[in-house]
Amino acid sequence: MSGFLQIVIGGLSQGGVFAAVALGFSLVYRVTGVVNLSQGAFCVLGAMAMYYFQVVFGWPTPIAAFAAIVSVVAFGLLVGVSTFVPAVSTLPVSSTLVLTAGLLTFLEGVALIVWGNQPYALPPFSGEAPVVFGALRIPTQGLWLAGGTVAMIAALWRLVYRTSLGRALQACAENATAARLMGIDTKRMMLISFGLAAAIGATSGLLVAPITSLQFDSGSFFTTSGFIAVAIGGMGSFAGSVIGGLTLGVAEQLAAYYVSSLFANTLALLLLLAMLLWRPNGLFSSGPARRVDVRSEAPVHRAVIRLPDGRMIGLALALVIGLGVMPLLPLPNGVLPSLAISMILFIAVLGLDVLMGWAGQVSLGQAGFMAIGGYTAAILATTYDWSPLAGVAAGVALALVCALLLSLVTGKLRGHYLALATLTFGLLVDSLTVGLIDLTGGPSGLVGIPSFGVAGFDFDTPASMYWLALALAAIFVVLLEGGMRSKFGRDLQAVRTDQLAAAALGVNVGRVKTTALCISSALASLSGSLYAFNFHFLSPEMVATPRSFEMIAMLVLGGEGTLVGGLFGALALTLLPTLVQGLALYKTMAEGALLVGTFLLLPEGLFGRFVLAIARWGKAGSMAQGKLPT
Amino acid sequence: MTSPALEVLDVSRRFGGLLAVDQVSFTIAQGGLSALIGPNGAGKTTLFNAITNLFPPSAGEVRFLGESLAGLAGDRIARLGLIRTFQSARVFPGMTVLENALAGACLHVRAHPAAQMLRLPGARAEERKLRGKAEALLDLIGLLAFRDSAATDLPMGAQKNLEVVRALMANPRMLLLDEPAAGLNDSETADLAALLTAIRDTGVTIMVVEHNMSLVMGIADQVIVLDAGKLVAVGSPTEIQANRRVIEAYVGAEG
Ligand SMILES: Nc1ncnc2c1ncn2[C@@H]1O[C@H](COP(=O)(O)OP(=O)(O)OP(=O)(O)O)[C@@H](O)[C@H]1O
Ligand SMILES: [Mg+2]
């Protein structure tokens, strides 16, 4: 019995952090309508600042804590005012999610540069000796954490319900337009909520750091756990956030103890998927009852990115020939393998473009399908001596089955909940690749994977792998381009921007979404298999959730909805760190910064901008027709 | 005996405490052009939404060509040949004018997606035929010159016209148009009126929400009047013009 209690207490203290992150989510969500995925990174920044003030500078704990919170909030406000607030007012919900995912990557990159990649732990505030109640031993830091969380909830509650600032924040939550008419500066309110959320994050981070050691990328862990907690509790509900966080913490600890620590996550994630299926709005769905509206999102203006028909063939040929001769050129060391990797990743990004760029369905779990393809093909080829081709086919088939199952959950979900479900799927696959040690080799990975080969020919050099991926990518681009320029592409685009209007014309929205998901998972699975054959090795982190974010960055950088664009994103993010050696450390930060910057400054992406320029140039001759009717 | 195109039977729609449509019944014969009029907030759009199950009726039933629409999803209703437009033009952003028009034909593409991906001759011929039809319709409404512009670059009135073209591309058996003339000037409105009568003459049943009385009285063969969610009158344009309750509803609303 006391063992059980001991576990529950451990779970509650872990859950306290999840609850705090969830509180930050809920606060920002209520004021801005956006789930800020960068929330978890502020926990790490808080712990990091605390480490410097307390351990390095030797300041007394209270002063160090205060200084850490203040500096994180100041930094948060800077990030908020330059990226989050301008983005929230102009981008549709799905894009804001991707943007905050970019912020998360950026902040992790900053932490990596400042802190390096080793874990850090802070000294407990009041010594190592636990408080003893009979048979129970409670670490004092757990009490600090519990007390801190309760104090934050109380302060937040007071602020929101008892002050005029709180009333203004609430007014934004209920109806931003009305709030603006009442003279409330809604942008300022957004910024304030972002800053408050940073404060909550920093505080919980420095409270938990003595219990759990943190490293630069712990932010993703906090973000995903907090996201799951709000999903359990109900997005926007403060009480729900706390209950959701504590539930998640306890459930994970119990699962770790009674089932297996390797599968603690798996169970929590399955719980969440079931929850999304059963009650997508959470247990305590709350927030103001908004007017049910015919349109689910504000209309977005998007540039039409089309190459003029006549120029297509020429450009495509030039591109394929140009890329084809690359391996024959004298390239600097390491460039050819990077080219092969970019091309393999591009196949997955191509699928992501069909799903995100064309059908408008955010997916934060694309790497999960890469993992399915990679592990299936690799395991079949190594342990069971299947031919690589059969392994690839089996991987694609398994990915399609998973995609169909996932679409049962995601079919009805939109915006945040869709993103959450795909993220959950990705994390679920992550936890399985780590947990199923007998099958996957666990965290240390799978070794001895053969080269890819068909009909006696082995693709065992970077050049042959590159050519193989290039040929496959070219075929897929040609096929997809044909599909996108006909009914299927039009249906996808209609679903992307206006599902109700699409349905009113007879488009079977659910089927279109499922088809897009199937195409993207099949391509991701294929890419994952090639990836494994290319490296002769596969470990969970090669195809884990950060890879999903990286592929989104590649897609956005290259240009959503352009098919070919992703190639340039993949090349940029893979080649640059190879070419400029010193850059490797800055890769994570640069990825996040590029994603955020592209969203704000170049929404059509590199290739999209190029196409627009060509289209404009092509039109210059025939401008006579150009005036619009009035 | 052929069944009527549309039968609305005691349909109500409630939003919380508000009864936006209150026990409305009427029928529309096949091949007719009916106008639905009423002051702002009368429940006209809500009635359209109830018919197409966007906001399903809280009570009552809608039949289309004799078949009940209860519980049918939007795309199933479109499949039956009942196509609607929206009061605020909802062209698809990110697509050209021509692509928007073609999007309307999604139910009539026979070629398999694989054939389209492989650009097989049959698929390309079909695509060319649809394109020709779309261009002819765009020409009719004066939008052909802008076929390659972004649809959202068009002014509001032109976007609403494009939405009508998109609906026509679906080969509807009945069209529900929500204020298609909003944002058009007098001569454009006259063009639209000519187009609507021409469509009607091809055998398509039309029901149109419209505020412009001279347009309504000129083209409709049946007028349905709604006020505060309730059916006020149904009749021919001349009957409606002479109806005291209709005049009161309008004077009451505008005075
Ligand atoms: N989704 C909704 N939620 C709540 N109330 C609604 C909703 N849609 C319409 N209403 C209410 O129903 C009533 C009827 O509105 P409706 O839009 O159908 O009127 P209308 O006749 O189309 O007016 P207009 O001429 O302005 O277009 C109005 O009071 C409106 O506020
Ligand atoms: Mg209306």
C-alpha cells in the first residue's frame, strides 16, 4: 500500500509540471485561440537561467529564482512581440501551430548553444533529506513543486477573475472583435498572455529541475506532456489543465511501475488517442460558448502558385539533368552522402506536401510513418532474410494500415486536435521503437542492415542511392503533378480551404482526407526504408518526432503546395550543416528560425517565390488582359 | 405524376432560445424559379442551411424529388443534384478562377485518379471537355478574361458570379442561390437575371434569395415570403405585390 502511495506521490510531483505547462497552454489559448507549442521550452530556459544564477554565479536561491524568471519573461516577450503576436493575427490556426512548433525548435536550439547537449540537474532548494511520514518518504523538492504549482494557480485565478487586466484578457477570449471595439488592445493582451505563460513555464522549470535532470531538448517532452494534459482536461479550462496534468503524471508512474518503464509513454498515448476518439473536447471542455458559425476559420488569402504550362517541361528536364550529373562532379567530402540523404528525405516531404500543402491537414507525426517503413523493411531484411524490395513493400503496406486506423481518429478532428492526434501517433511510434527491444534493438538501434538491392544489383554507394532516390522522386513528382492538376488536386485544395463549400459541391471530404493521409504515409514509409538501407543502421532518434518537425521546416522553407519545393528545403537543411562544419551546433536553432522566418516573411516559400516570379515574367508580355473588373 | 422538386414540411430551426425558422412549409414544382424574400434576419439563409443539413432542421422534414433528406451529409445531398451557393461568396482561395469553376464538376469526372496521374488520353480528353464547358460559362458571365487570376482577387460581385458558375458546373437538378446579385450593379444584375432564366429554361429548378424586388418580380414564377422565421405568404409575384401582410413585414422592418 505504501509502495502504491509512494508511486502516486511521485506521479503527482511529475504531474505538477505537466499541469503547469498545461496552465500556460490554456492561458494563451483562451486569449489568442492558439496552442503555443513553444510553451515547454520556457521550462528549460527557466531551469537554464536558474543554473547560471544559482550554480555558476552562486547567488542565493530566492534571488537566483527571481532573476531567472524575470530574464526568461523578458526573453519571452521579445520572442512574442517579434513572432507570435504578428503571426497569430495573420495566419490560420493550422499555420500558427506549425509556427509555434518552429519556435519550440528555435528555443531548443538556443538552449543547445548555451548549454550544450549534456543533462543538468540543480541542487534541491532545501537539501537532499526527504520528509518522512511513517513509511512514506517525500522529497522536499516535491513539496516545493506542489506548493509552487498551487501558488501559481491561485495567482493566475486571482489575476484572471479578480482584476481589470484579467477582465480584459477574458474579453479577448470571448470575442476579440468586440474586445477591440471596447477599446482593448488585443495585441497587447496576446503579448501579456504569452509573457505570463513564459513566467509559468520558467517557474515550473526551475522547480522541477532538481528532481528531473533537464537537457536542451527536454522542452519537447514538456510540450507534448502538457499538450496531452490539456487534451485530457479540456483546452482552455484551468481546472481541467491541472487535473489533466496530475492524471497524466500518476498514470505514467503507475504504468512504469506495474507494466514496464519502457511502455509508460505508450499507455498514456493510447489513452489519449482513445480519449480523442471518445471525447475530443476533453473532460472539462470549457471556455466561453462561441457562436456556432458556418465558417470554421477566417478566410485566408493564398497566392496561386502555378508554373505556366509551356515552361513546365523545360524546367523539369533541366532540374532532373542538373541533379542527375551531381555525383559526377568533384564534390567536397561528405556532400554526396548528404545529397543522397536529402533526396531520400524529399520523398517523405513530398508526401507531407500532399497532406499539408494540398489538403491542409497538419501532421506532426510524419516521422512515425518513416519509422514504420524503416523498421519493417530493416527487420524483415536482417532478421528474416527478406529481399529488400519485399521489405519495402511490407513497410508501405503496414504504413497504409496504420494510416487507415489513424484516420478513424483524425477523420473528424480539425486544427489543434488534428495536430494533437498526429503528434500522439508519432510519439506512440517513438515509444514503441524504443520499447520493443527484442524487435527493434531498442534505444541503441538496429545494426547490420543490408544495402538496398533489386535483381542482383546492390545500391551500396552514396551515388547509386542518390540516383535511386532521384529517379523515384522524379516519378512521384510527375505522377502527383498530374493528379494535382486534375480533379483530385482540386478536391484537395477545396478541402484545404473550405470543407463545407467543398461538401456542398459533392466532395466526400472524409475520403479525400484519408486518401491524402494514405499517400503521405506510403511515401514516408518508403523514405524511411531507403533511409535505413542507406545507413545500414536505424535507431529510434533517426526517425523520431523531431524529424517530423524538421520535415515540416523543409516543406515550409521550400514552399507548401509546390511539390518540388520540398527538395530545396531538404537540400538546404541537410547540406548547409555539412558544407559549413561549424554550423552543426547551430542547426537546430537555424531550423527553427528558418521555419518561423519563412512563415512570417516568405509565406510561399523559396520555390513558391521562384514560381511566382517566373509566372509574373511570363505574363509581362500579355499584360493587356490584366485589369480586373470592378 | 412527377414529384415536386422540393417539399419543405413544417421545418423549424432553433439556435438556443431563438427560433430562426418556425414551422415553415411550402413546395416548389420542378422547373420553377422561386424567390425567397424577407427582411434581414428573417431566416432565409437559415432555411437554406436547414434544407442542406448544414444546420439540420430541429423539427420537420425536407424532401427533394420525393426523397427525404433527413440525416444526409452535405456531399450526399449534392450527389442527388441539389447544389447551393453561400451568402458570403466562398470561392476557394489559392485557386484560379478557372480551377474554381472546374472544382464544381467534381461529381462528373469519370476518369480514374490513376489515369489522371498517368495523363492517359481518355482522362485528358475529359479534362479538356470540362475546361471547354467552364470557359463557355465563364464567358457567358463575363469572367473569361480572368480565368488565370486568383479567384480571391476578384471583387465580391464577381466572386458571387463565379460561385454560380461553379454550382452550374455540377450539373444541378436544383440550385439554391443565396443573394447572388449582392454586390452587382444594375447592368450586371440584368445579365444575371438573363442567365438565371436561361438556366431555368434548360430544366433546372431554381430557388433564389434576393432583396432586389424588381429582379424578383421580373423573373420569379413563385415568391415565398419569410418574416421573423415564419412563412408570411406564398404566391405569384402579382399576388405577393398585392398582399398587405407582405407590405407590412417590409415596412415594419425598414420603417
Ligand atoms: N449559426 C447561428 N447561430 C446562432 N444564431 C444564428 C445562426 N445563424 C443565424 N442565426 C440567427 O438566425 C436569425 C436568422 O438569420 P438568417 O441569417 O437566416 O437571416 P437572413 O434572412 O438570411 O438575413 P439576411 O437577409 O441578413 O441574410 C438571425 O437572428 C440570426 O442571428
Ligand atoms: Mg441571409
